[in-house]
Amino acid sequence: MNHKAIKLFLRLALSLGFLSAVADRFGMWDEEISVWGNWENFLGYTELINPWVPDSIIPAIGTLATAAEVIFAIFLIIGFKTELFAKLSGFLLLLFAFSMTFSTGIKGAFDYSVFSAAAAAFALSLMKEKYLELDTLIFKPKN
């Protein structure tokens, strides 16, 4: 597999992972395979992994995390500022992993491969060669 294909695979895998989680929060996955199934259950989980955060702020954190996942996914899919959004995705995933680890133990973060996804995002952020990215149309290389 060449570098271009690996970069595209990383972009799509991270993006689809984010979008799948968001879809689950809005009940778009079948109940039998859903993790949360609805927004209220997702906020309950958000509260569980953020026990130090006041309850009144949990909806804002859930909304912010969801918005970030949608925005990062879209920008990674279209290849807009890929290195930046890959790095931001890595930090977001690390934040999720540490929140899971410190609140419920490390097993959940490992079972859901959150550390692996963060590592993949950081690896993607280091891949400079462009492939099927909007950036190649917007930011023409200078000769």
C-alpha cells in the first residue's frame, strides 16, 4: 500500500469513526448495535466520564464535542487543512481517552481503541504529501 492510499485511509477511518459516534447520539444506529442510542444517554455518558465538571455544563460539553467531531470529520474527508484537523482530532481523541481512563478505568479506552485512534490522527498530521485534498486546489504550491 502506498503513502497516498494510507493517508486517504487514515482520513476516512478517523472521519467515519467520528460521524458514526455522532449518528449514534442521534439514534441513527439500530438499538442492537448502538452504544448510546440517543442524546440523553450520550449526555449521561459525558457526565460519567467528566465527574469533575458541574452538571449544568455537561450539555455544553456534549454539544461542543459533537460539533468538533462533525467539523473535524468533514474537513478530514474533503482534505481542508488536513494536518491541522488531524492534529486537533488527535488532541480531542486523547482528551476522550484520558477522560475515560481517569473516570472509569483504562479498559474502556483500550476496548474502544481511543488511544490508537489518537495515534492515527497524530500520524496523519505528519503526512505532508497531498492526495485528493481540497488544499491542493486552494493552496497552490509556489514555484
